[in-house]
Amino acid sequence: MQAHSRPLRLAARKTALSLALCGAAFALAPAHAAPDAPDDTAPVAAAAAAPVATLPGDDFFDYVNGDWLKSVEIPADRSSWGVGAALVEDTNARIVTLIDGLAADPAASAEAKKIVAYYRTFMDEDGIEARGLAPLQAQLKEIAAIKDKAALTRALGATLRADVDPLNATNFFTENLFGLWVAQGLTDATHYTPYLLQGGLGMPDRAYYLDDTPSMAALRGKYLAHIAATLRLAGMDDADARAARVFDLERKIAQSHANREDSADVLKANNQWRAADFARKAPGLDWKAYFQSAGLGGQQKFIVWHPTAITGTAKLVQGMPLETWKDFLAFHRINHAHSALPKALAEQHFDFYGRTLNGTPQQSVRWKRSLAAVNAAMPDALGKVYVARYFPPESKQRLQQMVVKIVDAFHARIDQLDWMAPATKREAHAKLKTLYVGVGYPEKWASYDSLQVTPGDALGNMQRAELAETQRQLAKLKQPVDRAEWCMPAQLVNAVNMPMQNAINFPAAILQPPYFDPNASDAMNYGGIGATIGHEISHSFDDQGAQFDAKGLLRDWWTAADGAHFKTASAALAAQYSAYKPFPDLAINGQQTLSENLADLAGLAAAHDAYLASMAGKAPVADAEQQFFTGYAMSWREKEREPALRRAILTDGHAPDKWRTATVRNMDAWYKAFNVQPGQTLYLAPEQRVRVW
């Protein structure tokens, strides 16, 4: 569920799930449409027999999941497969049934009718094919008619969308020149602030443009070919020359981008600029005109997350030829709109982003992509319907009880820390006491009253939905901060910690088997969903979350000695993960994944404490400790294609699932449960086990 995630997992659970509000993760096949999909929806409690050849102390992930890994095949339209993906598959089967029901209901609400119309319009592939490029032609003509840099600036400003989230979702990617995020200020908890982030690339990260390796060089060649093919399919002449110009511009943009590790450093992001500062700090772009076109004309205060990219890109607006920028705008308009355009363009887009970048052999069928589209456009509308049908009050109550126990476990762990000063402990306790934990669904649902959904206009519906969401975010700039606002829809299989809100979301869709199973043992549930709950709570105290106080303000509340100890322990965990090499030529970046690794370790430890506390006064359960850790390892069960795994290692704030499972080697209880001995691969001497919280 991916960074900083705060979402649980970028590769299997984040990139494929949380970020896929705008992608294909919400478009997984329902059971009736994908009979050959691997069956991975069995409760976690039904642990498979461990392969005899693997000792838990040598490879705990394989010990628990080995038989499954050998038997499962990744579906042809997926770059990975695991328990999270299977649960998304099941969830989306339910969503499709709900949409069918809404379509047949004469008493359906206006919002429900919009859901149906949006979905059916995307499903009408014949209609989209018949209309061809006509829905896009007017926009391409507007780009072609740009005559000077003033008009270019207005056009660039008009593309700004609220399509990134650097802290809650760790989503830094946008094809638009810059990305916009609206959240409370890093040092101002009472006002919303617009954040500007780097953008303008068609490949996932600057490394794809700048790394001097044969594999990256090959990808660059294929991306250049993709640009040319896309322009050619859109009927543009001189496609090869245009593609070369676009690629050269993107390469220059990438040179000013921050790398993934720096992007995750919130201290480097706290750059507060006034509107008047942009002309001096980032010359080359008429910022007044840009902001006016973007709907930010009256805004005086900004936070610039990536100052080098803002400055470098502004220079390029001035320095690069006008025709190059027009080609750039045209390509990205087509590239982004691929899902609402004729089949040839959709297939071309998949050929590069699916087959080449992720190693996925087959594009998802149309209805899967249609479901992804409606989820991206109207997530809360579907969430409201989903919760009413599939999230019983009993589940919410039981999960809230688990949350209380795990929060109590964190309080107890803080009290037991012999290295933390009383003043620091008081601040940590305050964060836990004011933590907002949302279970299942938000207290307020987003409204889609202003969204115009026109049957037969797939491209227009998509673009209007993106604009409506941006306008909703911009409207928050005049509203009080809502600490209970959710950043995930109820039907998303994920979880998130939002450090500036000091809040956590656990959507309804993750609160079901295999993560949470009412029929499984408490040990399995605490090892599964309990560790997930602990993971998100512990984000409040990881290397980034620990920089925010109880009000969500970026403030150093640590004593110097406590901070030094925390950094030392964190460095040890970073070094532990940097030693893992999934491929001979590619290691995990322990610093890049540190926040998530800290959250995994602290969350698992707190969940274990909470489970033991829940058993006070009850009869002992045989093999309970093994069940707990087995439940944890099974919750990370996943298989990835090599290209997707390589991309995740380079760009994800999470370690791959196999190595996330290895956090157990820092838990004393795991050694006792499985009799792990010196000499086994995962064995760490007691003094080498990382202990933070």
C-alpha cells in the first residue's frame, strides 16, 4: 500500500492501490470476470504449510509464503500480485455490483446517476472509438495557436491541478509543469496553504533521465519512441523531431529536480515564499500571470517543496523555444488523456508504462479501466455506497477497540524508554492523546454537486472531474482547517498517517479478511491488521513524523540527547536495510525507506504488546506467538515482476514486501517463537537488534 507514505505500501499497496485512484488499481476484475485470477482471499488465519527446506531464521518471508510463491502466477494485466491485490479484486467486484444496482434503481439519487453515467461513458469503447480525436482537437488547436511566452504562461498555469501529495501519499509525480497540494502550513496549523512541487516529467523520476546505466539508457530510448508514436497517432506531423524536442526539454527539467530521498526530507521542503518572491527567486516565468491562470491570483503565501525545480523550470520557460513548449503541452495533454481516447492511443500508453516500465504483459480490460476512472473522479460518492452495504457497525466497533489497545501500548512503551527525557515523553504522550483515528469512512463526505457528467463525453468528464477536485482544494484556502478530513476513500485497500493533522485513516476496504478476519484468532488479527494499525500510529514517531508536534506543527520537541539517540537508532535501521540487495546491481536505499521501516518495526512491537495485554486473564493459546508473526508475514505476501520491483526500489519510500517482513529479526519474541539460532541468515545478536520505540 505505498511514502512520505504515510500510506502503508507504495509498491503493492501504495503505488498499485492508493496512488491508483488515478490509475488501474481500482480496476481489478471482479470474481465473475476473472475466473483465472489467483485465489488469495482466504483468511490470514489459514496459514499455508511452511516449506520444509526453509528455516524461519534464514528467510521468514519464504518460510511462511514459500508454497504460495511457487504456486501463484501474476495475472497478465498486473505487475504484481499479493494479498492486497486480491482484496482489491474482491472489493472492486462489489463496487461493480453496486454500480449495476444503482443503474437499475429508479429512485437513485442525482449523485448515484452521475456515478452510473460516468462509468457507462467510459465503458462505451465503441463510442469513444467513433468520436476519435475530435474531443481533443479543440484543445490541441488552442495549444498550436499559442503565439508568445505570455500565452504560453497562461496555458501552463491553466494546467495546474491538485494532483500530488508529498506527505500523506508520498506522491510526487505529475505530468503538469508543477504539482499543487493544499494542506495546513508546516508551521501554521490554523490556515490551509498551497504547496508547489516539481513536475513536468513523463517518466517516474529524475533517475530515469539522468542515471548512467545501460538499463536506464534503454528506457530513455523507448520513452523517446513512445513520445513519437503518441504524437503520430494523434495526427501530428514531424513526430520524431517533436518527440526529440520534448524529451530534451524533460531531460533539462529533470536536471533541476530533487531526488527521491531529498523529496522525502520535510525540512528541505519548508520553503515559505510570498507571491512577490517568485519573480526574484525563480526568474523566467511571469508568475503573476501563471498564478492568475491557475486560480491562485489572490494567494500571497506559498510553500515551495522543491525550490531548485521551481527555479530551474522557470528558467527553461524563458530559455527554451516556444515551439518546444507547445510540443510539450500537446504530448502531455494526449498522454494524460489516454484512457478516454481511442484504443490505439490507450494501447500505446500501456505499451510503454505497462509492458516496458512495469513488465506487465497485458492491458486491463475496458471495464477495469472504467472503474478506475470513476473512482478517481468521484471516490467519496462510491465510498458512501460501499460503506452502506459492506461495512457493518460491528466491524467498526471492534477495530476501534483494537486501536485503543494499540494506542495504550504506545503510551506504555514511551513510559518504559530509559533513554527519553521526561519533557520529550510529555510531548510524545500529547501526540497520542490528540491523535484522530478515523475508522471505516470520513465524518464528512465530499460533494460532487458542481461536477458536470455528460453521457458520451468521456474525455470531458475526466477533465472536468480533475478541475472540480482542484477547485475544491483551492476553496479550502478560505476555510478553517479540518483535522478530521480524510485523504483516502472508504473503498480503498490502504491506511494512512497524516502528520500535519495528527490523524490516521483506516478505510473500510482494508478492514476485512485477510487483514482483519472476525473468525480468525486474536493473535493472527493483531499480527495482521494490528501491525497495520501500529504501523500508522508509529508514523507519528518515525524520522519524519517525529518532527511534528501534537498540533501537527513542524517543531523540534526533542531534547538534544534524545534526538541524538533517535538518530543513532534510525541510522542503524537504515544501514540494516541498505545491506539488502534484491538484485546484484541494485540494493535497497535504507535512508529512502527509513520512515516506513521505522513504522514497521514500532508498529509490530506495539501490536505485539497490545495482543499480550488483550490476553491478560485469559487462558494461554497454543502457538499464539507463532500465529502472531505468521499473520504478519502473510500480510506482506506478494510477488512482483522484475521491472516493477526495480522501479519500486528506485522510487518507493517502502522496502519491497519480502524485506519488510524481515523486520521481525529485531523482535526478541520472534526468536523465541521460532527458535532462531546464531548462524541463521536473519539472526542478529541481541545488541545488534534495532530498538527505537
